[in-house]
Amino acid sequence: MVQKAKILLVDDRPENLLALEAILSALDQTLVRASSGEEALKALLTDDFAVILLDVQMPGMDGFETAAHIKRRERTRDIPIIFLTAINHGPHHTFRGYAAGAVDYISKPFDPWVLRAKVSVFVELYTKNCQLREQAALLRLQLEGGSSDGVDAGKETAGLLAELSARLAAVEEQAEALTKQLGEDSADAGVVATAAHLERKLTGLRRALDALEPGTGGGAMLPVQG
């Protein structure tokens, strides 16, 4: 069972963090506060996050510098970052945000519904990735235990493969529906790219599962990584 996703909220002003928590509480996920870039980087050392909401203007390490550190780390480089800013910025300022690795750039004051909707998409993508990793882990266990002997072992293997195939089909169906919805809604490029990455991983896992089916030779290497 996939646990609640964690969402990292980074802002040096407590009232802003409180407002973000009020807006996102309806998503029923785990909200983690960080009042500085340094505090955010510490949180990212130990926890996995579905998305990061990052304030641009902060004393010391600002949002741009914080994002640069996040994107340099292998563990965190793929976490989507949504920049929040109160600055009246022009195209150059916005470009700097995207160059720092943001998937979105939202000016304050923002529409709470829009922000919640954007975050919910990344939470859903994160959840699908977690489900995908679970399938990959089960497949790896099956490969490692493939040397079991006897007819019972063969039946057990066939049963497990059938269960994995059904579970993967459910994830594939959900991912397809999500991708279609994103296309209809003309979603941001960062969201679409994340969804495409998920679909590629699903395709790789399906191929690996098919290779394990009786008569295909087995022994497939799993291309899906965490």
C-alpha cells in the first residue's frame, strides 16, 4: 500500500507556510515545513517528496540557489519544483526560474484552486511511480527466486506473474487516463514530461514482465529504476 505523499513547503515567512498548509490540506497528504533553503536541503537528505513549493525571496540562500543545490543531487534532481514569488518579474526573471529547474513559476497572490490542482497532479504522478517501484521490486524477487524446484514452484511463479500483470495493467490504465487528461488540459511542459517519464518506465516494466512469461526464455533484466 502506497503511503501518503510528502510535499515540501519552503518559505521564510510563517504566515505564508500556514496559508499553503490551509490550501493543500484538502489533498490529505503529508505537508513538511522548511523556513529556509538550508532547512529544505536537510529535509531532502532523509525524506522523499512528491513536489517542492519553493519561495524565491528568502534571506541567505534564496529559492534559485536552493533549487540549484536540489538539482545537483542525484537523489533529489527529479523532484518537481514549483517556484512561488511575490516579485513583479519580467520574462528574464521567469526564465531564470525555469533555468534553475522549476516545472512551474507562480506569482503571488495566486488562485488557491489552481495551486492545489497543480500540486495534485504531481502527487498523483508520484503515487503512480511508487506503485511502479513496488511492481519492479516484486519482479526482482521473482527473478532471484527463480531457481526454486518442483511443480509447486512453477505454479507459484505462474500465479505471481498473473497477479503482477493484473496489477501493472491497473497502473497502466490509470497512467493512460492521466496522460489523456493532461493533454486535454494543455498542462505545463514539466508536468507532461514527468508523465511521459512514467509511461516509459511502465513500458519497460511491461516488457520485462512479458519476458518472464513461460516460453519466452525468462531471465529478463529489469530496466525500471527507483
